Amino acid sequence: MRRFLPLFASIALGSSARADFFNSLFGDDLQQSVTREELEANEAEAVAELREASEAETRGKTGKAIDRYEDLVKDFPLTKTAGLAQFRAAQLREKEGDWNKAFKGYQNFLDTYRGSTKFNEAIEGQFRIAQEAFQGEAQPGFLGFGGIQPSKAVEWFDQIVRNAPQSEIAPQALMAKAEILEERKEFRESLAAYQMVVDRYPNSEEARVAQLKMGNSLMDTTKKEGARNPANLDLARESYEDFLINFPDDERVAEARKQLGELDQAQARKNLQIGDFYRKKGQLRAAAIYYKEVLKNPETTSYQAAKMALEALEAEEPGVSAAPEPRRVASTQVAQRLKDRDDYVGPSSPTRTTAPKPRMRVTEEELDLEPLAEDEAAEEGETPMNNPILPPASE
């Protein structure tokens, strides 16, 4: 029996209609390589090989069964049976703990036989492999990921999302990716992954968890870095507030509110420290600004210290806490000062040209008055009421 290479492996021909499709698409070249009778014979031979592989599996000869399944796929790629063989080979490799080849086997099945009823099962198989490798449920290997490097696990979860972006597994895969990145201290990447869960799957349970995890991750970073990156405080606050707005009925609302309270405390401590810094520098007005920020929230532990510090500033320099009047400097003045600097190199400063305001004409000569048209018409017995420009008066 003549066998053929997987030239058209993406389409399984099991009916005369599909064979006719190939004939119309590729013409005489296909007729010379594969005939309808050969396709039917190949299907029969593939079924026989599938039976042999299944029998080897039943006898416990897993390795031999995998070889026979994979040989079947190579020999008869256009048959319906090839899809079943590819899927079963991937399952056996997963059972054996051969994660790389199992994941690749499922991927080959998904790429080639996307119309198969086993599609969802293959996605679930890929997710199991990536999840077990990530959680260390496989035999421990280097770096503790069941012999799989974390970067490979991240790659797998990304592939699962690409394979089935609208499936229930997709947000779970993205969450797992974000958690791996967070464990690896890749905070920027993990935050981006959490945000992707929220943006793409806002109605999923994973979106709620991701929204909280973003805030918690930013909070942890702030505790480690202190005031060196104050922007993280604002981002954490935004994450918790978004959680309260988007999921007001969630059982973790109390947790989000508690975290917001901690953020208020951290923000107040930071402002108090900055105020103390400016006070030591002798910049009392700047210090007063930060002390006043602390006083906006009386529930923080820094409130009393900031209040006493501000009172001391007022005693030292009365009115120091008053809001200064904003300075407004014309742009032309700024440009002129820039031009007069010794280190200035560039074109001349722009000059502001303002058109003079029109002067009112007040004398009789300037007004140059002319008689109204009505006056001239009145001399000839014509009035505005019968002026042809106006509509005729009703009698």
C-alpha cells in the first residue's frame, strides 16, 4: 500500500466530498499522488495500526504504544484516525511525566485537528502540565519546577491563552503566569499580567483576585522600598479603589478597605517625614505644605505629630502655613530672562506684539455722519412703512 507524507495534514479527509474538495483545489497533481480509493484504504490501515497501539497500551507497553501512535500520525496524517492517535500519544506522554513532549504533542494535535471533539480535552491537558510543573507536583528538577524552568512554564501558559482565548481556562492560565512572574520578583511583568486578566476577563473570578493581588504586590514593594518610590502608593490605592468600585458585593471588600487604611497610614508617615526634612533644611513653607497634607486625615497616627509641628512653624514664622499666591509670569518675560543668561545659546527671544486697541471716535469730523435713507425718502413722500425692501403693511 502506498503511503504519503503529511502534505495536507491540517485537513482530515474521510469522505468523498472532502476528496472532491482536494481534487478541485489541487487538480491533477493530487490525483497522481492520492486517489479516493487510496484514502479509504489508508483509513482502514490506520484503524488497524490504532488497534495494535491500543493493544500494546493494554499490555502495559506504554513506550511501544506511544511509538505506534506517533508512527500512525506520520504515515496517515489525512485520516480521521490520525487525530485520535496524536491525542492519545500526548496523553500517554503526560501520564509518563514527559512534560515537554506531552505539551508539544497536545500542541501538534491542536494545530492540526482543531475541529476535533477532543479540542477542549487537549487544552485541559496542556493546562494540567503547565500547572503541575509550576506547582512542583512533578518530580523535582532544577529550580524546583519539575525539571521545567519557570520561563518555560510562562511560555506554556501564554500558549494556552493563544490556543483558546475565550475558554474558562484562559484567565486561569494568565493568573498562573502572573504568579510565576511575581515569585521571580519580576514585578512589572506580573502587574501587567494581572492587569490583563482584569481587562480581558472582567467578569471572571480571576479578575477579582487579580485586582486585589495588584494592590497587595504594590503594597509589598512599597514596604520594602519605603518612600523611594512613592508612585507605588498611588498605584496600590488605585487598585484597591477599583476593586471596591467594580466588585462592591465581594466578600473581600473588608480586606480592600483595610489595605486602604494602611495606605493612608503609610502616606501620612511619608508626608510627615518629608515635612521634617524640609523643616531641618530651613524651608519652612515647604514643610508646612506636607504637614497640612497629613492633617487632611485625622485618623492616622501621624496626625498629632504633624499638628504640633505645624503649630511650631506658625510660632516661629506666623502665616507660614497660609497658601501662597500663585505667581504669574508672562512668557515674554521668561524668554527675556533666558536670553540674558550668560550660558544661553539660541535664537533671539520671542517678542510679544499686541495690536493697539481701537480708539473711539468722539468728534463730529471723526464720526463723519451721513443722513439716513429714511430722511431722504420722507422728502419725496415715502415712508419706511411702504419701503419696497420691507414687507407691505397690512391694511
